Amino acid sequence: MARRRPRALLLLALAMAGAVSLVVPLGIPGLSARAAVASPVPCGDPLLLGASWQIPGGGVDIESNGGYEGQGVDCVDPSGTPENSVPSSLPGVGNVVTGEEWQCTELVNRLYVTKGWIAATWHGNGGDSAEGANDSMYDLAPTGLFKQPNGSITYMGPGDVVSENSFTATTGAFVKFGHVLVVNSQAVITSGAVPLVSQNAGGPSSPDVTTTAYLSNGTLTIPATVSRSHQVIGAVHAPPNAPQVSWSFSAGHTSAGKAVGLSYQVGPVFVPGEELTLQRQFGTAQTWATFANVSLTQASGTWETPGEPLGSYGYRVRLLLNGGVLDQSPVQYLHTYGPVGLQPLCSAPGASNNSMNGCPAAGTAPLGFGHFKYAAHVSNNHDSVYPAFWDLLNFPATSCSSVTLSFAMPTGGSVEGDTAYLRVTQHGAKALTASVPYGAPSTLTAPLDGAPWQVGNSATSQDDQIVINATAICYTANGQR
């Protein structure tokens, strides 16, 4: 008994009397190359196993249409229009109707659903139902699949679909419903021979499973046979072969006002006329706006963003062809860093201080023969005589990559010969400490990793004073994320 696949009935509404279901194709006999299969082949028996395909990951079985091979009649039930459906056990796919058993369009649907490339029935005939009807699988390709009309086909790849119209060899008469084939290659082809496979082609005693087309200067040609000539309508590219753009910044951050480079790559092949647009989010609404547009002359290259003020900016790249979007990259963020003083750090929401004089507490203190400008002032060290430290300043999760604290013991405000200390701690990091003698300034630079951080103070005597200022390198104006 011939093997059968699960079937589900599909009732399709017809737009007019006598209209043909867009899932129903007619196979075209006489495609040039023939697979070495037994003849005749029972209805539903495989002519080519899916595991024997050349495309990455294999294909699906190509089934025999039995005594109706190459005709618009279904061998499973010649009197009706039974429908095959891919089982719901396939990951992420329900019972998707793939078409009548075993027409040429059924193969395309079954392959694409099985591969996860589509999730609903792809309607259309192999070719046009009538000259100029534009109801082929090429014309009715699902939204999101990239297609190219014949004459502008730049490449063919594994699993791509080819729709063609057919004509009788003797009179040149149009043969309705045409045929549809699938590229059976391991990699992308930009010129030369293109191996194709299809279902329901040839005749009952000589089913044609394979044929070879030829791609040259954008035109795909299927050689004529004794009974038919073939006119390719166009190619629909499988999702893995669709135009894509990838890109990356030369660095994940930059300084305010400084440009940063980026590199891009389009594939699987360069399509003449492609354009790239670089977009950035603007304003509090984070709306996208294009600030650079370039017509591509090659598949890869470099670019440069303009210098931006301090901030964090979302960027994306779009690949266009004839005004349509072929691909859009995920968003990448570029942090633009700049200096932020201690006053805005202390004034930010979530920051806290345990200084008697507060922070910010701007002022100037004498230091030797000069003065020290400060933003925080420790007037005594009652609870932080060294080696004890006082929890002076606390900051929440930060946008800063580092902080440099400058500090001193002001002249006349501390005990000569004493020493003051500052310490920076951050969750999960080793505490960093620096000291300063009486009458001289010192600094402490600490890297920051985004976690909350604290500043502690200590001194030799409880009567010692400490004045402090700081500059952090951040991508937000107050140092908070």
C-alpha cells in the first residue's frame, strides 16, 4: 500500500465563478533532468528523500503523484481536493495546510513550514493561472520574504523558490498554472548552474524530480524541453538567504564630542542599489531619526558617528532597497562619557551624605600659600579617628566609569603633622584608600563598575578637618544610571 500523510480538508472561498484555488498548482511535464527512480511509482511514495537534499539540514520527501504525475489531478483522491497538513507536533507550528497531494506547491509549503520559515499556508499557483494573472507563488509570497523578479536576480540560495510560466513547444500556447521549483544547493550561487528540485513534474512513467537552471546577469533560465519552454517569473529567497546587515562599533563608549567608528557587512551577497541608513534615538520620547544615509558600492565598509554630548544613545542600521526595508539591526547603545563634578553627584536623587556640613557644601579653604576649592567639608573626625572610617557619602547605581577625589587638610583647620584618609568602596570590589599629610593636597582615583559606591573618611585626630572635591567620568549629567 502506498504511504499516506495526514490530511485536513480546506475550504477556500472563490472570488468569482470558476476561480481556481491558489493552493492548487498544475505540474508541468518535461523538465530537463530526471531523477533515477523506479517507474511507475505508486501514489505517495517518495521520489527523493528529504535526507538526500543538498540544502543545509536537509529537505523534505518529494512524493510521487502516481498515475497523475505532471497533472493537476491529485492521486490521493482524483475526484476531490484533499489537503495535506504538517503535523502539529512540529515545534512552534500548528496544523498548517500545505496543499493538495502531491502538487508542486504542496512541496514548497511543506518544506517552508517544516523548516520554520513560514507559519501559515503560502497560497498561489506554481505559475500564473492565466497570462497576466499575477497569482503565482512568487506574486503571493508571504510578507517578509525577499523576492527578486527575473532579470534582477542577483543570487540564488539553498531553499529559494522559483516560479515559472510554461508554454507548449509546438505552438507557444500558454499553459495555465505553471510550475514551482526549489533550489537544492549547499551554498549561495551568484552565476552559473543552479540545481533545482520539484514535485509533480514529468509523467507517470518518467517523473522529473531534478533539473538545472542557469543564472547570468540577473536572469535565471530553465532550458526548454521537447514539449515545453519555460519563462521564469522570479525567485523568492528563503529566510536564511535574505539580505541582512550586521554592524558593530569600534568601541562601546566614547568621549563627549568625539566620533566613534563602526563597521558594517551586508549579505549573503551585495545587491546593487542597496542603501544603509544610520539612525539614532532622539529626545525623551526616544524617537528614531536618520542622520546618515549612504548608497553602498560594496558589501562591507566603515562609517563614523558624529560626536555627541554626554549621554547614552541607541543606534540602529537599516538596509534598504528601492525605498523598502530589507533588514533592520537590533539596537546597540553607545555611552558618551564626560566629566561630572561632586556637586551634581551629591544632588542627584538617591545620593545621601552623613557630613555635618552636607554635600554639596561649596567653599574655599586655605592650603599652604594657596586655596583649595571644595564641594564637601568634614569639620571634625569625632567618630573616625584612624583606623576607623566614617560613612561619609553614598551613591546609588552609577553611570560613571571612574571617579577622582581630590582632598586636603586645610591650613589652620587641622593638627600639623596629622594625616587624613579617604576610602572608596563598591559592592564586589576591593576598597581603595589614599592619604594626605597636613598642608598638602592628594588624590584618589577609583574605577567604578556601575554598582552603588561609597566614600569614607578618617584622620589621625578628631579635630582634623578634611575638604573634598571630585570629578567623575559619566554618561549621565548626575552620575546615575
